[in-house]
Amino acid sequence: MNGWTPDVPPTLLDFVGPGPLSFPLLPLLALALGGAYLTGALRLWMRGRRWPVWRTVSFLLGCALLAAATGLAVEAYGYALLSVFMFQQLTLMMAIPPLLVLGSPGTLLLRATPHHGAGGGILRIAHRSLRSRVARWMLSPWVALPLYLFTFYGLYLANLADGILALPGGHAALELAFLVTGILFTIPVLSADPLPVRLSHGGRALDVFAEAALHAFFGVFLMMASGLLVDQFAATTIAMGIDPIEDQRLAGGLAWSYGEAPTLLMLMFVMHRWFRDDTARDAADARYADAHGDPELDAYNDYLDSLRRKGA
């Protein structure tokens, strides 16, 4: 449980204020991840090796957003209002993972970790994990996408949210599950790290399209529902003088609007990378043809010459 449950409707400033927490699991995780990443980046820079600043900024921004979404007063309101809890879920699944994944933490780990001592053991574990069947299975779109959608449809439509949220630590466990699920879905789509599964650009775009459509439908369904899908927030919402159905509709509006924005940005990034890679491949093929000739073009020209000679 959190250390304080609000009983008055929040304002925007209330969300970003300090919020007492009994055990700030995810803020501490964000601090540890950010510190480890920055240590690795500084190690490369001090050795004169290049590491993109924009990747560092992206990862640290993701860590800061993770700490804010689960460490400020918004966390306390997430225990009381479904709309705030939905905001946290969308942030953990759709806003934070792309920032972390674009930081390429796996590549940084391989480059910055020493190859001797404890570092050698860490690298061996990383390589074995990368080649494992578990990693290949977890990053497969046949697992990542259904798991991603289950956290919306299964959690709310199958009435699982009430049971989990009622458990001690259930709220924090769901937040951690949201973050992990979002990362598992985002890695095959955006990651430039070495992966056991590498999707084609078309496959990545298809994954994002499917997620966007099904996710938008969930938001509309939540807005149109006439009954409560999660009873856990009803008492605290009424205590604030807010209609639980209206709060649920607000949660659906967030799922439909705020949830679609990161997906659109991901799709734009995938399409840009697809266009860039195709352009680079075409340029490389043209350079090779200029240097070594094009067998298909040469054969076609020979065929035309033979027809010309026969006509003569």
C-alpha cells in the first residue's frame, strides 16, 4: 500500500507534488537503471570511445519519467481513481519503454563492461541470455503482442484487476508487470541492440498497426461501458465526490487519446527507419553495380543485342 490515500479531487499541481510511499520500488529501480547507464556511458566517453548523446538522453528521460509516474503524488491518486491508474498504466507501457529501448542499453552493456573479472561473468551471462530459447520466445510477436493486449482486455474484461489490486503489493506488482510487458513489446519493434529475434520492417509496422487498432477499440469500449469494470476504485472515487462511471469514461478517453500518441510516434519511427534502410541498400547496390557491373542488366543488354543482330 501507499502511505497516503487522498480524499479530495486532485488538481494538476497535486499530481506532481511529493507523495509519501511505504516502499518506492519502481522509483528506486529507475534510480538504479539511470545510474548504471550513466556509469557505462561515462566509461566509454572517458576512454575516448563514441556513444550517442541522444541515446543517453533518451534512456535517462525514460528513467526520470518512471520515477515521476510512480514516485510523485500521482502514485497515491493511482490507488484512488481508475483514470489516474490508467494514466500510469499507459505511461508505463507506452511512453517509458520506447525511451528506454531507444537508449540501446544492451549495446552499451556489451561495450562498457570490462572483459575481465566480474565484468567477464556479466558478459557471459548476457551472451547466454541472448542466445537462450526463453529470450527468443519472450521477444516473439506471438508472445509479446498477446501479452500486451492481455494487460488491457484480460485484466479489465476478465475481472482480474479487482483481485490483484486487493492483494498487498498488488498495485506495485501490476505497475511492474505493465513496465515489463511494454518493454517486451517495444524491443522487437524499436531496438537496435543484438536480438535473438529480428523482425522485418514490415513485421514491425504490422505489430504497431495491430496494437494501435486493438488499443483504440479498448478505449472506446471503456468509454461506452454502462457498468463498472473495476470495483476496487468505486469507494475512494465516491469519497472524492466523483461519479465512478464518469471516472471510468475518463480512463477510456485516456486510453483512446493519450495511449495512441506514443503508438503513432513509434509507427513514424519504424517507417522512417524502413525508408532509410531501403535508401541505403539501394545506394549500396548502385555503387556495387558501378564497380562490378549488374549481371541482370548485362544479360538483358546482351539479349537486346542478339535481337538486333537477328533483325539485321
